[in-house]
Amino acid sequence: MTWLDDEDAWWQPGDKEPGVGRVVYWLATVVAALMVIFAVGDFFISWAQGQPILRIVALVAAAVVWLIGRTCRSLDA
């Protein structure tokens, strides 16, 4: 696909299957995205109740999960 960088693709040219680091990276990305979605959803629910609270800890945790996945991907190379 032309819109993806080579390092973000599931497979590199010549690879037979994705490495463990890439699988952990994509799983961490999905988990981090779900954490952000739930944090934003919680913000809108609390906003509708009159007390908007943005869960900064949840957003920081999502960033940490994503960075751990990114590190696993780079160590797999």
C-alpha cells in the first residue's frame, strides 16, 4: 500500500510472517486507541452530567502502552 511507511507495514519485503515485535506493536496500538476512546467517552458522559473531567491519567497510560509497543517493534528489527 502506498499510504503506509515500510516500517509500519505488517510485513517487510522478503518476510514470511510478522515478527513478535510487530504483533505486540499493533496490539498495543489497538489497546491504546481503545483507552483513548473510553477516556473521551467518559469525558462526554461527565460533561453531560454537568461535571466535565478529562482523565489525563488515562491518556498518559494510553501513550505509555503505545510507546511500549513501539519499543517492542523496534527491538524486533
